[in-house]
Amino acid sequence: MAVRIRPVKYSYTNVKDEPGAAYRILSHLSGLGVNLLAFTAVPTGPTRAQLALFPENDGKLTAAARQAGLALDGPHRALLVQGNDELGALAGVHQRLFEAGVDVYASSGVTYGRGSFGYVVYVREDQFDRAAGALWV
């Protein structure tokens, strides 16, 4: 696999930052058959955290969250980049976005450790179509 870039939807929820908060939500969602393509958790204050959920099937996430009484904000759009881990792989993605005048306002990635990586790119909604076009999505 060279580099695969595709649009994904995500929703987020804000939770009290305490031991087991993410576990409770993730285990509930998986128990209802929600498969996640990506997940992030970031602090939003001294006692709060924001969990971003990138489902394979947005409808399943919405239904599961409703059943659990979990308030979601979304869906929003992002870009999921997956590919071979090689020197400069992310620079090439950012170069194409820069040349298209797209502002990347957040991103998160990780290498698999066996030659591949995953990377989530957040762009402003009004720039999403331009970003997708620049990356040939």
C-alpha cells in the first residue's frame, strides 16, 4: 500500500476525566457492534476530556450513542491517511494541502511499527472539498 486517503466522519463527546471514562464508552460501543477506524482523547480542562470517535459506520455510532444516552457533536468530516511509513510521507500530504491553500488545524498520527502508519487530518469544513481535491480523494 502506498498512501490511501479517504474522507471519514467523526463525532465527539465531552466526558469527566476520570479513570475508566474512555473504557466505559469504548466497551459499550464495541458491544453494540460499532467498529472504530480511529479514536482520540484529549484534555479540555482540568477535569474534562474530549473523545473523538471515527466509526466505520456512522449510523451505528449514532444509534449506539442514543441507546447509551451519550451526547455526540457531529458528524464532522476529516481525512484518514494510511500508508507505508517512509521518510517524508506526511510532508507530502501537507505539501499538497499547503499548495491548495488549506489550513490543517489539527492532526494526529501513529506508525504501526512494521512499515505502515495512520494519520487523521482535520481541516475547516469550508475547506474540506478543496482539501479532498488536493489529495485526490
